[in-house]
Amino acid sequence: MKIARVITILVTVILVFSAWTPAPVSARQAENPLAIAPGSPSLTVDGVATSVVPLTVKNRTGGILFLTLEGPKTYYFTIPDVKAKFLIVPGRYKISAISTGCSGTFKHDKNFRNGGNLVYYCDSQ
């Protein structure tokens, strides 16, 4: 009887503490969340097929890169110090990049008609 009571209290304490832990978040999309399968040529949203193109981002800043693309869709990416691949809707985007590895914000425009590559590094490198 005493063992059952201890087990019940222990399970309750574990459940309470597990509910207080924060949920991990690494990236988000500004508009309706969309699931894109790698290698798929199109994306279906509300019954309408939308073409997508590949985007490769190389983060050589030595820190975490926060990338915002604003254009036909708005995307927010958090990229560690690696090469990352994404699928985006083609078009002209205003790009803003900030890294924890260096100071300042890098802003520019780019047209991703058939996809593209972005490489970021700090001026001191």
C-alpha cells in the first residue's frame, strides 16, 4: 500500500514538472503554415497548386543566422552554422539577415525565379 502511494506521488510530480518545460521552436512562417515535402515541384494550398523553387543558404558567420524573406510569401528561418536547403515560392524577395556571430544587419533584394543560393559570412572572416 505504501509503495503504491509513493509511485502515485512520483508519477504526479513528474507530470507536473514535464508540463512546465518550454516547447522548442526553431523556425516559423508568417502566413498559413505549409508542409512542403523535399523535392516536390509544387505545393497545394486550398486546392490551388503553387510552384516552388529550391533555396540553399550557407551560414559561414560562426553564429546562428536569422533570415527573413518578404515577397510573394514571408518566411522566417533560423539557421545554425551549416548549409540549409528550403523550398520557397518563386519571386522577388526583400532579404534581411542577422547573425549572432557578427554585428549589423545585411539587407538586399533578390529574384528567385528558378531557385538560388545565399552565402553569409562576417566581414572579419
